Amino acid sequence: MPASEKLSYLLELADQGPALRAALAEEVAELLADWPSDYPQSMRGICETLLAKAARDVDAPTRARLRALLHPELAARVLPHESTAQALIDAARAGEDLPAMLAKSLGVDARLAQQILEDESGTALAAACKGAHIDRAAFSALALLAHPGRDRGHAFAMLDMFDTIATSEAARLLRGWREGQTIAA
């Protein structure tokens, strides 16, 4: 579809109201993630603005999918900032259903969230947290709460794992998990 037609379509979709905001946000995010070479760069700014406005009206799982789809810098710039990390930590401390909360914040199913938490090495949790833009301090708290009673060496190894995973690789891995809904994917 030519750039002018695509932009007209997206603007029409934006005028349809809140019911179609998720569809608009996901379509614009996909476009920004894989920008066609024949589209003018001046159109990117319009698309980023559309995404920023649409993302305010979508639910947390949709925003999680958008974060994983977009380049981390773009996601940080256009998507609303969320404090899901503190909610996860609070749930873990209170003994609430951490897999369900993690699933919701990552945009994956509860079975996959449980697998992520059960990974003894902490690699899956490190990748999931980094891919979802959960910071190191929140990851550390989650890792300790998910694996209580571990020695300090294991905790430091998990932090080292978090530090060595590239954000772009973690986001790609999280996208793959969302699509395949299994760690093996």
C-alpha cells in the first residue's frame, strides 16, 4: 500500500474511537518496527504520535506486546510508563499469584509465566524482565522472591545474567515466547 494511502487508513482508524485503539496501536507499532524503505521518513513522526495517543487507551497486555515489538528507545519514548515492576514485587511479597501477575505484565499465558519463574538458572526471568523493560533492581527483588533460600552466589549469578543479556535480544526472545507461548521456542 502506498504511504499516502496507509497514512489515510491509519488516520481513519484513529477516528473510529476507543474500541479500535488496540488494533490501531498494534498496526502502527508493526509499521514502525519494520519501516518500509519506500515510505517517507517524515511520516514516521506522524505514526509515532498516533501510536503514543493510541497506547494511552489500550490495556496492559497490549502495551506489553507493543513494548516487545518496538525498539527499546522508541518504546520508551512513545509508550506510557508503567509501574508493573512494583506490582509484581508486591504480589510476590504478599504471596499472591505471581505467575498470573507476571503473565499479565509480560503479555504471555500463565503456563509460560510459571515456566519462566521455575527456571532455576534465572536466565528466563532475566530475559523476560529485560525484554519487558523491568529494571535491574526490580529483577533482583523478583529473582530473590521467586527463588528464596538461595545462596548469595546464585543471586549474584542471576544479576550477572541480567547484566549480560542485551535488551534487544531479550525483547526478541520475549516476542518469540509470546508468539510460541513456550520457553523452548
